[in-house]
Amino acid sequence: MKFDKIFLTICLIVCIFSMASVCAGDVNDMAIASGDVSPVDSSSGEKIADDNLTKNVQVIVKKGKAKIVAKKKTFKRSKKVKKYTITLKDSKKKAIKKVKVTLKVKGKTYKAKTNSKGKATFKIKKLTKKGKFKAKITFKGNKYYKATSKKTKITIK
């Protein structure tokens, strides 16, 4: 048993010294090669000028798709302020926050801004006649999302 431990210890010491000498040789090679580190063209062997090393790259980021979630809604005529809520989401069904959306009903345009959950609430005040009205919700887009719109119906009883 003692012989095995001694043999193992000697092997370990020899390995450590071998590694140390190999590493020292690599460092010496690096010191010799560090004199001139200019890039070289692999086909011709000529040095490349520093001016040719920079390159302009144009990155194009595609805008994401936005989706308006809006349902038809019925309001009572007697209600003075009618609140109509929609949700604006991206293609991954995440809420789109703090963007402006518009609602157009019977020639009148209402504006709202989405909250942290992507919900925008329109306060419709000027719609007092009974009937079915076509409504169009519009998101004009921004630097991250494309414009989108959705048509729905609002009924006043």
C-alpha cells in the first residue's frame, strides 16, 4: 500500500513538472511572435492595411405584429358615459404598453392609451341615439410594431 502511494506521488510530481515546462515553452514562443501582429491576407501573404479592417453593417429589425382584441358591446341609452375596453397584444400574446389607440364611431373619434396590461378604455360620451353602429379601432404603429385596425359593432338600446 505504501509503495502504491509513493509511486502515485512520484507520477504526480513528474506530470506537474512536465506541464510547467510545456507552458513555459508556449510563453517563450508567444514572446518571440509578439514582435509584429499585423493581420495578413491568407492568399497573398501581404499585410492588410488598418483602413480595410472596418466594415459597415446594416441591421434591419422587422416590426412585430400587433393584434387588437375587441368584442361587440351593448350599452343602455340612459348611461351618459359608456366605457368600451379593448386589449392590444403582440404576436406572442404579450401586452403592448403605453401606446395610443383610437376608436371611431359615427364620425366621432375617441382616443385612449394602453395600460401595463395592454388595455385601453374609451369613454364614449356623444353616442346617445338608439341603434347599431360600426366602430373601428386603430393602432397607428410605432418603431416596434406595425399598424393594425379592427372593426366591431356597438349597440345602443
